[in-house]
Amino acid sequence: MLRAVGFKDDDFKKPQIAIASTGSDLTPCNMHINELATHASRGANEAGGKAVNFSTITVSDGISMGTKGMSYSLVSREVIADSIETVLGAEGMDGLVAIGGCDKNMPGCMIAIARLNRPSVFVYGGTILPGMHKGKPTDIVSIFEAVGAHARGDIDDAELKQIESTCIPGPGSCGGMYTANSMASAIEVLGMSLPGSSAQLAVSEEKRKDCENSGAQVAKLIEMDLKPRDILTRKAFENAITTLIALGGSTNIILHLLAIAHAAEVELSIDDFQRIGETVPLLADVKPFGKYNMSHLIRIGGIQPMMKMLLDRGLLHGDCMTITGKTLAENLADVQPYAAFPHEQDIIYPWDQPIKETSHLRVLRGNLAPTGAVGKITGKEGLYFKGTAKVYEGEEDALQGILRGDVVKGDVVVIRNEGPVGGPGMREMLSPTSAVAGRGLIKDVALITDGRFSGGSHGFDVGHITPEAACGGPIGIVKSGDEIEIDAVKNTISLNIPDEEYRERMDAFKPTGATEKRGVLGKYAHTVASASEGAVTDKYL
């Protein structure tokens, strides 16, 4: 079998290194990854290994966003993990290079790496260059917000088309500190990518070299017998959480880091994000809430100077091992600080002048979310909101209501039955949050959901409400006109109705449960754990 695919006599004596590509023409995030895989193969072969290539799936969140197709997005994380585990488990390869681009590729690859526990390196496919409209940089979120601006009458059809035509200029993952760049950064901090891998352009010689070096590094890891679970320790996850808070990372990192930790058999909970967040300031002025893209951060040194800053202040565990065979502290020893703020760069704020003194990722609890919810609240949109519920049974109804102008100042948009079970698949609410922003209501309206948010969402938003409506969660008893109170300082989210009425509504509530009964969505809905547990599909096996 192996001779037929190109093995020579000497190749049978070499370690087999799998190169798992997520390459696909489905999305710009992945359109170049098969080419990157050839560089990883070259690196593995030149280092004395024998590269064996295979592919796994991806889906495009940007295409499926706002449709029923988005139900498959989070599901694809599990399919990617299962497929990589299946191939390596069946074929017995000695090591792995996994290359991911779009949001779910990265945690999917990492879940498989953690399960298999064979010498491995993850490679990020790289970030996209920004588009340009009227002299200002644009990206994927620009077009979603332009839809809201068009509905409001602020831009015409021609300008909407112009933004749509120019906001995504070529290969690479979405440009802000959205989920792709957040996860790439987290994986580098975990120690599972080579230093600098998270802060490289997709279309760059640096990224091709990163792939070659990663292929070669797996050969070295096999010699050292250094495995992922030697690296993926609780301290390493704490390092990732700390850095991503300072960077302004996506709410999805909570979901994905919990899932990777579960696969690595490391104890991690949503409370760890809250605990760490009280000691770490938000320092990066990055999109979606800030001014800058990842391409701008790359120009000033990427994430390593920030890691060094955190390490020097005692907030990172410097003794954590990494795939370089060195500790985190050793990798950062010669890293230079960012240029002076604000004259030479105004992307990363000084420690004593943070954008926010504590984390923008808030873990909220209360009678609306007894087992937790996640808010992405930077303070720019305020830290407290009390308003009137406007309830929608799903994303499509909410989007139409916002675009019609039904949602007004002081409303709390409630979107339910969008959780891992009820959606199914826990769709991202980028279309509604962007429509709110586009209609100029971002500081006047809150939005809560048992679904999740795109890394591109911003505003006074709270997602991951658990238990979800389909599983009997109290978000299912909210009625339009109810008062809802959200406090991002006290970390509470409350439905302000009398206790007796609350109990009566809960007693009368009949949740839908899983509505999908067949196929991949049916299997997912019947096996998936709560969002507060990472929405993994093997929690209760």
C-alpha cells in the first residue's frame, strides 16, 4: 500500500509525519492551506521524516452566517477533531502537523492533537490583509455592519456593493482579533505553535517558512519524545487565558479552550476565566471594538512583546514547556518591548493606561443564567444595562425585527433556542449584532442569547446563556416587556420579575429539547454538553 503512494525502501525506516490540511476553496481562510501543506511536508522530509498528507473539512462561517447553515459551524469543530483522530488512529503515524485557517479548524485540530498525544505542531494559516473603502481598512465585519447602515438609509445600494466587493481582498483568516486570530494566539501561548506563528500574514514568506520549520520540528519532537500533554498543562491554559484577555480575544476562546482542556484531561472551568480576568487588564486596541487589525499588530512585533510584558509582571508561568523544547520564559528571553506609546504605536496600551482595568470577558450568573453566561464587554458600551426584553425565537426573526426598526433604545434583544441543543449547533449572532451596530444602536441596546457570538460581534452582548432554552433554561420563560438587568461589574444577569411569578413560569415551561433527530445535527444535539462545559460531544461517555 505504501509503495503505491510513493514510499521507497529508506522511507520505511523513517518516522511517518502526518500533514493534516484543511485546504479548501470554500473560504479565503483556507484557500492557500494546501500549498502551505507542501512546505510542511518539505520540512518534515528534509528533517529525516516521511511526510504523509491528508485533508479534512472546513466550512465558511462568513457564507453560512445568518442562515440555517451556521448550525454546522461549531459541529465542524467536532468533525475535524474526529477525522484527524480517525486517520492517525487507523494509520499509526508517529507525529502530526495540523494546519488550520477558519475559526473551527484550530480548536478542531487541537482537540485531535490532545486526544492522540503524539508529537505534534499546530500551524496557523495566517491572517488576511485588510480591504480598503474610502481610505479606511475594511474586513468581514464591515459588510455585516454595512447591511444595518443600508437598512437605516445611511448608505445606498452602490456603496453597499462597493464594500462587499473590496472588504476581503485575498487569502487569510478574518483580520481583527476575531475568533481565528484569537485562537491562533491562544495556541501559540499554549506552546503548541512555533513562536511567531500566530502573527504572520497568510500571503508571506514568513508563513511558508513557518510551515517548513513546523514539519522539521515534529521530527525533533519525535526524537525528544515530547508529547502534547507534556505541554498542555493547567498552567499553559492559564497562560493562554491571561494573554487573550490582554489582547481582547473573542468569547469563543472560552468555548474552545474548555474543549481542548477536556481533550487533554486538564481541569478547566468558566470560573477560571473570571478569576484570571480580575487581575489582567485589556491592553490591545483591536477590532471589533478597537481600531486595528492583526496585520497592524504584526508590524509592531505580534503577540510576543505582550507575552514578555505579562511574564515580567508575574502573570505568566514561565516554566511551561513548549514545542521548541524550551520553556516559555526561554523562548521570550530576547524579545524586545513594543515601541513607545502613543507616538510610535498606539495599538498596545501601557500597563498603567489600560483600555479596561479588568477582563472584557465577563462570566455572568443570575436567575437568567444559573450555570453561567459569557459577556464581551469592553466598557466602551458601558458596564451596566437595564432594559425591556424584546423576545425572538431564533436569529432570523431577531434580524428582521432589528432591520424593520422594531428594536429601539432601551431594549434588550433576547434570542433563544439557539444553543448547542436547541439550534442545534449554537449559531453565531453576527448578523443581529452587526445590524444593531449598523443602525446606530450599539450603545443603546443590549443583546442576550443562548447562542454564541462571532469574534466580530461587539456591543453590550451576552451569550452562552446556560442552561439553554431547549434544555429548560430560564431564558425560555422571558416575555417581551419583562425587565432585564445586566451588571458587568457584579457579573450578574437577572430577570426582574417577582420570585413567585418566576417559579410559576418555570413550572409551566415545556422546553423543546433536541429538534433534530437524524444526521450529523441530530447526533450532535443528542451528545453535546452545555456551552459552559465547552460544548464537547464526549463529556458523558
